[in-house]
Amino acid sequence: MRIWVPRTALGLIAAAAALYVTCDAGLKPTAALADAVTAEKPPAGADAKLKRASGGYPAVGFVDAAGKPHHLSDFKGKVVVMNLWATWCAPCKKEMPTLAALQRSFGAAPIQIAPVSIDSKAAVDKAKAFIAGAKPLPFFHDDDGALSPAMRPAVEGYPTSFIYDRHGHLYGVVQGEADWSSPKTRAMLENLAKG
């Protein structure tokens, strides 16, 4: 079956197609502009992303690499940065070396970085292997998936870090990837450790 199209319509279609191709080619960014647009910005320091919050430790716990149960209250007397992360979360994995470096820098100070994997039980070995490369961070896992829903304020995405003072009071929350190696972040945690 043939569809009849008047010659004037064919001419208009051809002209429109030529115009589209010409305009489209003229709007393509240069290589330098494309690189600038796709270049990653470094994440903001955790201190800059911190949103003050209040509350206490969640009632829900987590397990360590051996399956032993833990609660944040186990760390009472220390400043705790509980980081919820997963191996499927690229920003989580990207910020983990800064958390490890931060923990190393504190030495014996009463400050504990507690990364808690939210990976599925099927991916727990992958999560353990990843954390093994982020010494001296310990491995913790939300084995029943109850921790994230129990957190207040609510977790909006991953990574999310909750900062608690030495008395178990929530100081603030950092949503999304952050640079934990910034001097201001370190000073903030050290000041909390004095209180």
C-alpha cells in the first residue's frame, strides 16, 4: 500500500530534517566543554554537609563479622560516626577511604567510626572483603534490614552517617557522600570527644 503525500509536504519534511541535522550538529559541545560538564566535583567535607539533629541511639542493633550482636550503646563514652553503606553504592565506596583515614588519625582518642553494611545476606562476603581493604575500620552488618528504617531522622539515601556524642546523644546527620578527611570535620569530632 502506498501513501500519497503531496510534493510540497515532502519538501517540507526534507527541509525540516536538514534543519534538524544542521542545528543538532551546531549544538554539540566541544570536547573541552564536555569534559568540564562530566568532571566530578570533589564531595563537600562532612562538616559542611552536617545537618544538626537530636535524639538518641536507635533500639535496633547490628552484627559484627562473626555474627555477634552489637548496639551503638556498646560505644557509650566514645563519639560514634555510624556510616550506613553498601557495596552496590558507588558514593559509599568512594568515601570509605576517607573514613578509614579519619579513624587511623584518631589513634586512641575516644572516637569510633562504625560502618554498617546494609548489603543483602547474599552479598555479605563481598562487603566483608571491601571493608578488609579499609583498615582499621571494623565490619558491621545490618543482617535483618531493620536498622535503616529505625533511624531518626529518616535515611533518605546512602551513604548516610549519624554522629553521636560521648553520652549517646545524636549530634547530626550527613546525607550522601562526604569528604571525612577535612580538617574541620576532624576538629568537630575532636571537640565532641572533649565534651
